[in-house]
Amino acid sequence: MAIGISIRPSKDLRTNYGQISALTRQNPVAITVNGREDTVLMSHEDFLAQQAALQEMKERLELYAHLAQSEDDVRLGRVKSLDAAFDEIVKSISE
């Protein structure tokens, strides 16, 4: 998606939809109502790319939160040996 935004009045949606649709392939288009930005249109491809990028950022943030918690656990001594953890898991399953 290119940087920048085109601004068009809402009446252009009815009369120049094809032109506005083509503009969305270059950059988002802000639609104005009474001179104020009201809605932003973008191409479907850009929308999907944006949604994928947002999902990736969300997943990274969740991973970073887990890593930060893990670092805190290690720093504060909230750790166990693998054998002790495995023994606890086996014990909880067998109960």
C-alpha cells in the first residue's frame, strides 16, 4: 500500500465509483461528508494485507508477553528441573 490518502466527497461515490475504486489500488481514499472525513476506502488486497499484518503483530505481542513472563520466572527463581516438572505432571495425571 502506498503512503498517502486521497480525499473525495461522498457524492463522488455515486457518480465516479470506478475512478474511486481505481484510486484505492494506489492508496486509501477518504470520503468526506460536509467537508469532513467520514469513511476510508481501501482495496480488498490492501485490507487483507493490513489484517494479516495486524494478526501477526498480535501474535508477536502474545509471544513477547510469554517471553517476558518466562524471563521474570527465571530471574525470580520460579523454576524447576525438568525431572521435577515431569514427575508433577505424571502424578497429577495418575490421581
